[in-house]
Amino acid sequence: MFELSERMKKIPPYLFAEIDAMKRKKIAEGVKVIDLGIGDPDLPTPRHVVSAMQRAVEKVERQKYPSYEGMLEFRESAADFYRRRKGVKLDPKKEVIALIGSKEGIAHLPLAFVNENDYVLVPDPGYPVYYASTVMAGGRVYYLPLREENDFLPDLDAVPGDIVRKAKILFLNYPNNPTSAVAEREFIRSAIDFCTDNRIILAHDYAYGEIGLDGYRPKSFLEFENAFEVTIEFNSLSKTYNMTGWRIGFACGNEEILKGLLKVKTNVDSGVFEAVQEAAIAALRGDDSIIEENCRIYAERRDVLVEGLRKLGFNVKKPRATFYVWVRVGESSIEFVKRILDGAGIVATPGIGFGPSGEGYVRFAVTRDKEVIAEAVNRLEKLF
Ligand SMILES: Cc1ncc(COP(=O)(O)O)c(C=O)c1O
């Protein structure tokens, strides 16, 4: 009786929800499922962050409507974090806004800048929200294939001229979900120049910016000369501090782009609960060894999985960032995922869910203990 809008009909069901239904069915059948599907850290939020929240919740002034752009102290702590970790100077009053998780900002950005039939350049495979937010804003998606032979970086020169002229936003995401690829200086430079030359917003999703492994430090795009002219960078406390459930992140960079995004947000949400912002301040101002310890744990788990998969004959590169391992499986990704769920009780994510170029690949998230990952490898050995 109530028909979905044409826009919503263009958006496929959120992939992770479908996988979840398959997983629940398996659990109901009594299978001890090992979930390496969703990118949700199993590690706890740091203790001092939880305590800061507990204290803040008690304060009456924190129980009111927050400001749209976030508490100044939160924005200052984000700016301090960028100075300390990236050597990037941000004006907390103009160049930082709080988000209800980076997903919220990514989802709202096209509404601010995309007109009917404008193009948005979207990496494929990629985080599904770039596609959905473009379609919800009435825009058109132009997919940029990320190919293994190009180290999962898009070829910006291959975008046809008439698409470039109608493009408003280029989404990029490094370290990358789902491929776990990283971007080096030369590519970042060329992406900034491409956007400057063509007056396109460079929307860099930096959600995995602190998940660098073996000492690797993923670059912020804002470290580069002239980046502020075209770039909005989305950052998140979700993965950096194991705070996925808290829903807090921030966007930083070009003031005009942030203002546009904030105009949408003032009409949609009413900011981030200030007690959560206080907890986020404690996280951002806290000891950086927490971040390093997280990364050490992910690297250890990655080694168990990568070595196990190699023994099984998969040709897997060792990721230098993120907690994902992206594996070419040489068959339909959905078939492969169903096979390992049915035969071994292991949940992974089919690459096709991240876009057409994800077909033939499967993503594993090392968001379980290394012993559990070793058990998953054992089960796979028995299955294959
Ligand atoms: C690439 C990427 N961007 C953004 C997000 C959103 O993170 P959050 O909204 O928790 O900040 C995720 C979450 O998985 C992600 O994988």
C-alpha cells in the first residue's frame, strides 16, 4: 500500500543486514558461528573513556540539546589530535564539526552539494554509504573501479570528460574498506590536483586513519599542500578507540564544505549527546599507546589469518592497515560465503556487496581473538 520512493528503490538492501539474517539462522541451528563479517572491534572502549562518560552523564548541563557543530572543547581536542598525530593545523572554530559517527556525515554530504543528475565519483568496491547517499540526494553514481593490478587505487584520468564536468564529489577512502589498500603520496597528490582542477569536492573517508600496522602511519589528505581548498576529511572514534556504539566522529578541512554539511545537519539532527562528546575528549586527549596497542593486536591476528589462508592456497597480500583481509576466491563471492558459513560456521562478507568490482573477492575482519581466528583457519582447512 505504501510504495517506497523511486530513490529508495534504487538502493539495494543493506548487505550487512542480510548476512546477519543468514548468521542468525545458523546460530538457531546450534552452530558455533565465528563471525569475521562486520567491521566492529571486539576490543573494549578504554576504561578512562567510559569513566569520563559516567561522570558527564550526571551533569545537568550535559543533558540539554547540544550545539549543532559540537562543543568547542570537543572540536579543540580533535584539532589537537590532528596536530599531534598528523602535524596538521586545524582551526577548531571553523575547520572541525562533530558528527554522529562518520557514517552520518558521509550520508549527508551529497544532500548539501549534489543537484538532480549531478555525478558523484564512487570507489568500487567501497563502503555502501557513498552509493546510497548519492542516490538519496538525487545524484548519479559513477563507479571508479579499484583493481588489484593498480593496488586498489582508482584511475582518475580514465573518468570521461563529460562525467568530470558534471561531478560534484569524489569519495576516496584510505586505508580502504574493503580492500585494506593504502594510498601513498603520489596518488594523494594527484587526487587533490584532480579535484582542484575540476572544482570537485574531495571527500576523504579516513575512518581507518589510525589502524596502521607494523608501524605504518596512514596519511591524512590534509597533510598535503593546498588540500584545504577542496578537501573534507571524515574521521571517527569508532575504530581508533573501539567506540563504534557511541556514535561520534568529526569532519574537518575546507570551511565552506563544512558549512554546507552543517546546513543539512541543522535540519536533520540536533548534535551529539554532550556526555558522549566529553568521553570523546578524554579519548582524543588520552594516551596514544592505546592506539598502538590496538594495532599490535590486529597485526598479530592478521598474521594468523593471512598465513592460514596462504597455506590453503589463497594468494593473499599482508595488509598494512585496517583490520580487513581481502581475498580473491576465484568464484562467486556469495557462493563462497554461503559455503564457508554452511560448511564451517564462518561468517565473511561477499565482495559483491561493496560494488560490482568486488565480485570474486571476500572480506574477512580480524575482529576476534587470535585463538578464534586460528580455530576459523582450522575449520577452513577441514572444509577445503
Ligand atoms: C569505510 C568506512 N567509513 C565509515 C564508516 C563509519 O564509521 P562510523 O560511522 O562508526 O564513524 C565505516 C564503518 O564501518 C567504514 O568502514
